[in-house]
Amino acid sequence: IPGDTHYAVVVGYDEQYIYLVDSLAENANASDTQYNRVLTTGDFEDVWENGTLLPDNIYIIVKTAK
């Protein structure tokens, strides 16, 4: 996306957490090799429902594990 400098990619989830790779180091709150940011599912739902922190250009792709 031209001119856009921030990306947060959901790379996994379970009953309690959403796991992301966030391009902004200041958002990192985890140090795993597969992800660098973790949100509780409740926090993710709050952000989704009230629109805070969500940019105008959101792309969602869902792929099931094999």
C-alpha cells in the first residue's frame, strides 16, 4: 500500500489471545519467533466493535491450518 508504513498481521489465535506481527516496535509486547504482539480476545473484540486503532484500509484474509 503506497504511503502506508504500519502493518499488523494476525498470525494466530486461540480461546484467549490474538497473536500478531506488528511492524511498529513500540507496539511489541511479546518476544516469540512467530509473533511480537499479543492481544486478549476481549481487547481485540473491543477494538473491532468501537473502531479505535483501526485504519481506513483494512484487509482480512482467513486461511485454515492444514
